[in-house]
Amino acid sequence: AAAAAGKHNTFNASDYGAVGDDQSDNTVAFSACLKALVAEGGGRMYIPPGIYQGRIAIPPVDTDSRWMTVEIAGDVEPTPTFGTEGSAAIPQHLTVVRSLAKSGPAVISATNHSSGFSGVYVVITNLGIRTYDNPRIDGVDLAFARQCKLENVVINTGVYDVQASEPTHGTRGLVTPACNNGALTLLRNVAVTGFHTGIVVNEHTDGDAVSLYANVHGASFLRANHASRFGRLGAYRNAYHLTVLGLHGFSIQQLAIENAGPGQIAATNAWQKLKKDINDPENHGMGDVTYWVVEGNVGPVRNFSKLGGAGIQARRIGSPPVCAA
């Protein structure tokens, strides 16, 4: 089925056989829809409300001859289900793409072109992306996309973050376009919970209203030529809120932290106990961070710790830039 006239190249995944019954494997249907979309030079793949099992693999596009927008859009904003204590049900409505696969690519991924990056500006909006507890696959991997924008997106493992098992397979909730990308990575109202690494941050990342709950590493900064910035970055119950793995310049206007406090850690989630706020043992980071820390069941505290991080200037809101190592 072609895009409907007057719909600005909108392709409805259900027209290609996608069924949101949380049982059918929709991988083939998604691929057929995206193939048609790419053949038309780009557009939006609309996914109606429902839980869709399967994977979405964005086809490779030759940047030298074509460069296009590939938008993957749900219906309305997913419910931001996360917290720092207690329990909560994970919503079973709205639009969710879910994979239970034990190996292979991410739930959503951009396929690399033979020349390297694929010539796609990937836009993901109003979508829940879900794996399973202690996943063996990534949530979203856009390393080979030229550019991306995620807005109103929740990436989780199908359980409330406080109850999440320790992630032991090195999986990532979100991987942004790799170094030497197309200089546009936008994250707005994005939440990631329950992965070994919440977000892999590559150069040019610009984020705001980003929330990272119950990951071993909240945000991991890789080697970058260009700097990244965040407005408000929420970090809650991660073992390491920020980890730096390569030379990367970055600024965070407000790093909003809540660590587990008295009575909020059990044997099943002891891995969520804070180890370090900033984990930069090789001193690769060049950063400016303004933070505010809350301890659960206590309130605001002055505690803030770094491992390494000699090039990262950190200060509490309203205080001069000083931080104990």
C-alpha cells in the first residue's frame, strides 16, 4: 500500500500486516513498510496503539545519492512509568514495540550502508520500546544512522525499575549515532530503565528531560571530536550515573540525582546502590556539571563523588565548582 494522499508520506504499519496483539511477530511487516517508505524517499511509519512483538530494522541508505527522514511514530505519548521506591504496573496500552529475542540486533536498529553510515535521519516519537528483564539485546541502536531525534520515548525491560534484575549482558538502552555522524542528535523526554548502560552518548548529543533509572551505567560518554550537552538529565538508582570511556567534552545544566536511601535497598536490587556519581577513572572527560542530589527517605544531601574525573568541574546548585574525589 502506498502512502495515503495528503498524508505527507505516512505509511501505516497495519496496512503491511502489523498486528498489535503482543503475540504476532511483526518483523516482516515492519520491514515491508519501511522498504516502501524508503523507496518513496522517506516518510513516517505510523504504528497504531497495541503491543507489537518483533524488531524494526531501518534499511541502509546511500548518503551520497540520498539522505532522508525515516520517522517511526506511535499514537500518543507513552506513560513515563518509573520511580525510586515501591512497585508499579507497566502499561499494556498505547503503542509498544517489543522483542523477546535472546540474541541479535536491537529492538530498533539502523542498518549500516556498505560505505559506513546510512543516510537516514531517524525520528522516533510517541513510542514505548521494550525488551525483558536482564535483556540480552539492546533497546535502540542508531550507531549507523547519520542523525536522530527521539521525543516522547520510553525504553524499558518490561518491569518497574526498582524491581529490575541486575543487567549482566552488557546491553544498552539507546546507542546514539557514532563518532563522525551528521551532527544532529536530539533527545527530548526520553526515559531508559533496566539496562547495563542506559544511553551511549556519542558526539553532538543534545538532550533535555532525559531520565535514566536503574541502569548499571546511566550515561556512558564515548570518544568524541565534538561536545555534547544536556539540559536536565535525571539519574536515579544507577550504580554509576555518568561514566566516561573516551575523550569527550560535555556540559550538564542540571544533573538531578536521587539515590536509594534507608529502607530502599533489598537483596534483589542491591546492585542499584550508588557506587560513584561520576565514573571517569582514566580522566578522559572534559565537563561542566551542575548537580542536585536527593537521598531517598532523607531529602537533599551534599554527597557527590567522583572516580577520577580530573577534567570535570562539578558543583552543587548555588555553590562554587568544587567536588571531593
